Amino acid sequence: MSSSLRVTVCELPDDRGAFGRAWDALAGHVRDERSQFVLLPEMPFSEWLAASPAFDQEQWDAAVRAHETWLPRVAELAPAAVLSSRPVTRAGRRLNEGFVVDAGGYRAVHDKRFLPDEEGYWEAKWYEPGDDVFDLAAVAGAAVGTLICTEQWSLGHARRYGKAGAQLVATPRATGKPTVEKWLIGGRAVALVSGAFGLSSNWTAGEQGGDFGGSGWVVHPDGEILARTSRDAPFATVAIDLADADRAKRTYPRYALD
């Protein structure tokens, strides 16, 4: 059985008018590149919820509905498996739910645990931390760990994913322009400590300005940047060898870490 997997990362605009056009272009790219795994940004299908520190129930409900409305369109990326996150209300709790859509349908894979609470990213005001559950999911024939945005910085969880056998660690993001390079450093560290391929996709600001910094990436388990998106090239697809991640677990520094 081949251990090759064609993976796609992207940056998608925060401007809702531009989003539809970008989505159509992404669907064409995924089809042309024969992608098997697509990572979308964090909560991509509505306006960014956490820009204000004042929680608004109507805005929350609208974002939940927008994601529910868009979810059927994820099928436009088939047969690729798709990973992202969305706002949900479950058992009375507002959560940021990581999910996968593939041939088996929709399934939740992880709830975001670590939430920022600062200018432009008042997430702790809008939803609750998920339970401390970081389990691998089988996606497109790969063992995949999910670290949603801020969770990237929990390198202990990245390492535990690696110990559990992760071949990919996927990080959907909504992060700003001033910190793009810092986030890439963190993304490379995730790959290095887990011995897995690190994938990330992000929001990007529209032509009228805005904070989001774009830059999706694919990082090899040894830290090499295999692909990176930009405003001019917002989608990137590469073929990775999952066996590289399996071998990486037996090499430094992974084998030396508890």
C-alpha cells in the first residue's frame, strides 16, 4: 500500500464577498491537484466571532447557522477529506469543534481547549474551553492530531500526539499579520517534537485591510518547509510520504523525549 498522501493547505479571506470566489477557486485547485486531504482555516464560514469582547447571542447564533449552511458545500472538495473547526452549542456549552468530513460523513474530532482573551481574539468571552481530550483521528489513511490555533503552542500535546503515532498534526488558524513568522516557528517546532508532518491554514485579510495574516504551510517532520501559501498563491498542494513520519519517531530528538 502506498504511503503517499496529497495534502492541501490554504489561506481564505475574511471578506464574505470574496470568500465565495475563493472557495470556488479552492475547489478547482483541489480537483486539479487530486488532493486527498484538505485543511481549512479555523471557523472559516462566518465573520470572525471574537473581534469584540462583548458576547452577542444573535451573532453567535448567526455564525452557527452560517457554518451549518456551508457544511454541505464541503462535498465540493470530495473525494478529499477535509478538516476544520466550527462554532457549536452542545449540551448547553458553546464550543469550537474541530471536525472532519470524508467519505464516512461528518464527525467531531476535537474541541479547542486553550483560548486567548485579548484584543481582536476574545475567544474566552465567546465560548468555553473544550475538555482536555487530544485523541488521534484516522483521516485519509493517516493518523491525524488536531491542534486548533492557540493549541499549537502546547508542545507537550504535540509531543504526546507523536508518541501516539501521529503522522500529521493539523492546525487550523485565525492569526494576525504581525505574528506570522512567530507562528511559523511554532509550526516547525510542532513538527519537530511530534515527528509528524505539520499542516496549517489561516484566514487572510481582504483588499480593504484587516488583521489576518494568511500563510498556510506544510512542514516535514524534520522541520523543512515543504510548501507555504501567500496572497498571490493562496493554495498549496504537496505529496508527502507518511513513512517519513513513522521513521522520524525513531530519530533525534523524538526518541530522547519522554
